[in-house]
Amino acid sequence: MSMNIKELESYLEAFMCAESDFPFGPDALVFKVKGKMFAIIAERGGREYVSVKVKPEDGEVLTSQFTDITPGYHLNKRHWVTVYFNGDAEDGLIQDLCERSYDLVVAKLPKAQRTLLGH
């Protein structure tokens, strides 16, 4: 995998109305849209990762197909997956999962907020 954490942070910050902060302490950078989490960047056991929201059926497929995609670490394992960097998930897949996570979260927002976001 060639993408690094800083590049992924820049990618996520470009999402419309995306905001990031450290609500769980200095080791986990959380990305939100309208106050709702859609990605978390952190490190575990010396490996950097991003956790993203998924449809439960997608999560099952991803965790069975990729060694470095696991059920969400410290999250609802039915709705989140953790993707470790420098593993068997390619950059394009990680970006796609981040976009899908953002879209899933936006879809649950009130209609007025979705409209502002162009959804």
C-alpha cells in the first residue's frame, strides 16, 4: 500500500462538511459530518489503520476476503470495519470504503442537512 496516513487525512478532510477532532484522546483522529462519525484513524500494535462504517453484509464479505480488514476495533462490529495500512487492501478500496462510510452516515442525517450536502 502506498497511501500514508497524512494522505488519507487530506483525502477525508476534502469531503463536504467533514470535520476532524480527537474526542477519544490524542491517539484517535475522528472524522465527522454534521457531528456523526464516518472514519477513525489510529494505530494499534504499531500498525496504522482507518475504521469506517459499512453495511453489515459488506462488512462480512470484506472481513472474509481480506486479512487486513477486521471487524471494527472498539466499535460496533456489525456496522464498522478496521482496515490496516500496508496490508492487502489497496488504496482505491480504502478510498472507496471511506466514501461509502461518508454516504452511509449522510443518508441517516435529517433531510435538511442531506439537502445542504447535495444528497
